[in-house]
Amino acid sequence: MTLYIVEADCISCGDCLPVCPTDSITEGSIVFKIDKKTCTECEGDFDVPQCVKVCPIDNCILPLEAA
Amino acid sequence: MNSQNTLTRELALRIGLAARALPDTDAKRLLTLLTAAIGSPLTDAKLASLDLPTLKTVLIGIDDSDLSRTLYILKQTTEEMDVNDPVLQAYVEGDMPNSVRIACASSDAVLVDGHFGTCPQFYIYQVSATAVRLIAVRNAVLPEGLDVEDKNVYRAELLQDCNVLYIASVGGPAAAKIVRLGIHPMKQSSIQPIATLIEQLQQVIAGTPPPWLAKAMGVNVVHRFHFDHTDDVDNELERDLEATG
């Protein structure tokens, strides 16, 4: 279970970076990205994913369903 | 504001334009330098007597040609400038491929000097890498008798068709309302001429625009980044495609 950032919508504001409890967010070469190996969707830390909570853009951070 | 800091609007405008003629100098810095050269307050009369050698004492290491251009702009009177009466240009949807629509909060059609919540009007431009058209000037003042729940939502809705909004200042809650309508607010750290910001935007459009801007331009984002990403990003892009259909 992990979230991902929709590249076409991310405005690279960086608001999500400091709120991630697992430090899974980094600034990629194009936009910010979430490390799918370490993202927990904030389970165990918060009730709601913190990046989704602070992201100013609707539907920019979405759950990545298992392939 | 005390009288020491008061500039006439025309004078402020000229200083803003003159700063554009100089490398690495914004209006604020030029204002400081001019005050150092001829003393406060700055007046038309004092500027009229400003000469090149005096200007040189505060603007060190700048080409003579840039300096004379700066001096020329500073000394121009408003009658000679012909900038305050912008002419609208016709625009039909689709006229300018790969363009974005921007709104500028401005009191004079020259500088982005407006606060989002109080500026009297927004100047709307359509901008592509090679062309610019002023397509509308929208009055932002609430019509007499109209009762709206939230003035800032009313203002943001005036700009709903714009992709980017340039303002000199905006409050946090208002910025959130702007973003919610899909408009990207760009607050400037200093007061800049609209023309400068448009030039910068054109360079971004012509170069590698960030994905959100490319999307606004109608460019297919996925194809644009085909070269420079790892498998990991590729997978994410595929997900994006699935997610957006």
C-alpha cells in the first residue's frame, strides 16, 4: 500500500515533504515523488495521509493499487 | 506612509521600467540607489536634472548604453510614454496553440502591483512562446448592491478561465480558493512589470515547462518526458495514464 503523486498535477510546492512521517517523499527531477517501498499511507501514525491533507491540489496524491 | 516615501504613480512606474533596462537591478534597488544619488524625496524636477556622471556614481560597473537608456526612461514624462491606455486584441479560442491564459493584478496595466482582494481590475493575457495578446480587462470591484458570501471567491471566479495569476500579494485563505479553481497563483516578491513576467513565462513555455503548465498548454505530458526518466517514474506515468483515463 502506497500513495503516488500525479505528475501532471503536482505544482512542486513542497508542502508534502515535511509532513511525511516516513520521509518517503523526495523532490524528483520533474516533480515530487513518493517512495512506494516506504510509504505506509500514514497507517500507524495518523488517521489520514498527511501529504493528501496538506496538498493544495485536488486528486494529486492518490493510492497506487497493487499491480 | 510618510511623505519621504511617497512617489507619484507615474514616477514609480518610470522607476520600475528603468530598472528593467538594468541587469540584476529591481525597482526597489534602483529606488534606493536613486535616493542615494539625489536624495529623498524623489521628484520629477530632481530627476530632470540627473545626469549620466551622477548616475554612474551609484550604478557602478554598468554599461554606458544601459545607463543612458535608464536615464532616458527616468526622464520621460507620462505624455510621452503612452502606456496607460492598453488596447485589447481580439482572441478566439484556438488562435494560439500551446498557450496559457494569465491574469495580472495591476492598477495601471504596466506593473503587477495589486493585492488579490483589493486590486481594481485584472488584465488578462493569452501567452504562447512567441506571442502575447491582451484579451480582456476585468473589473474586480463588486457591483453595487450585489451581495456575495465571499468576496474572494467572487474575484477568483472572475478568473476561472485563467491558468496562472500574478499578484503582488495574496492572503493564505484566498490563495487556497484560487488554487481550488485550478488557477496557479504566483505571488511576486517585488513589484515587477507585467512585460517582464510575461517574458519569463515565455521562456518557460519555450523551454521545459513543468508538467502542470504543460497540461494547461494542452501538451501531452507523458510524451514530453520520454527520455529522462527511470523505470520507476515510467511506471508512475503509466499509473497516471490509467488514473486519468
